[in-house]
Amino acid sequence: MPHVIVKLWPGRTEEQKQELANRIAKDVIEILNAPQTSVSVSIQEVPREKWVDEVYNPDIMDKEETLYIKPGYKPENL
């Protein structure tokens, strides 16, 4: 039952978010050979000023061992 959470800054259209969710789901289904009915995708908008506290620290720094792709930015540069 793959569930993918995408966190991003606000500013994308509903159409962009739906397209992103559709493409992620398609790839998850194809790569993992998962049934379409088992895949879910969530998109959570996090304001820039809350990014470090709500995303960078808990999801990136505190879970570095689970990252398959690491960000190329430092929080002080946001």
C-alpha cells in the first residue's frame, strides 16, 4: 500500500498538483507492480517561513538515512 507525500511551497495550480500526483502514482504502479487501488498521493503545501521547522528538520535532517535523494540547498539559504 504505497502512500507518497509531497511537501512543497504554495504557488502551484490545482492542475499542476493533480498532474504531479497522477505521474507519481503511474510510476509507483509501474515500478513497484502495485495495484492502482493501493496507491495514494498527498500534496501538502508548507509556507516558506515554516519549511525548516516543519519539513527540513523533521523530514530531511532527522531522517537522513531514509533519503534516496538529498537536497542541494542549506536551510539558511532559503
